[in-house]
Amino acid sequence: MKLAFALFEYFPYGGLQRDMLAIASAALARGHQVTVYTRQWQGATPQGPKVVTLPVDARSNHARDAGFAGALAPRLAGFDSVVGFNTYGEQFNGMHINQTMTGVAIGRKQRARQ
């Protein structure tokens, strides 16, 4: 299978980023092709998955995220599955709490009904 992995930013000390690389490595070991799309990559580029950086110049997080999504969308044709990695943050009594969640979508394309 051809898999596209998407995450906003890669830095080598992030838990979400380590999870993404571990899942990419496992997919590669099973013979799948993996392409990682990100706005920014910090640190050494790993051997194995193809890494594509889509830089976005914007002032706010929302604008950077929207710009990345817009740059990514046309590149996803031809992939069997797309896997997105992101964190979820919320406010609790005035304190910002980040809960790292790794999401993996597994499935296949639906066939056209005849």
C-alpha cells in the first residue's frame, strides 16, 4: 500500500513524532511505501520514509494549519490511505493541557457501486 503520513511539525524529541516514525518504520518493514508530509522537519531525516516538507508562511496557528492542509490536499491523489498525527489541547481552570493522541486510519477505498 502507498501510505501518506501527515503531521504539522516534526522535531526529534516529541512523543507524537516518535510514534509517527515508529508506525512508519513498521509499515515500511511490512513492505508498504510511506511518504511523510510536514510543514517543518527539525533534526536528521530518517532513512526509509520519503519526507516532503511543505513550508507555510502565516502569522497564526490557524492560518499555518489551513495553509498546510491546502498545500497537502492535491498531493494525496494516488495514496491508498492517509494517516494524520496531531495533538489535542484543552483548557482546564485556566491551564492549557495537551493530551497527545495518535490516530491511525486503516481501511481501503470503497469501490464504485454498479
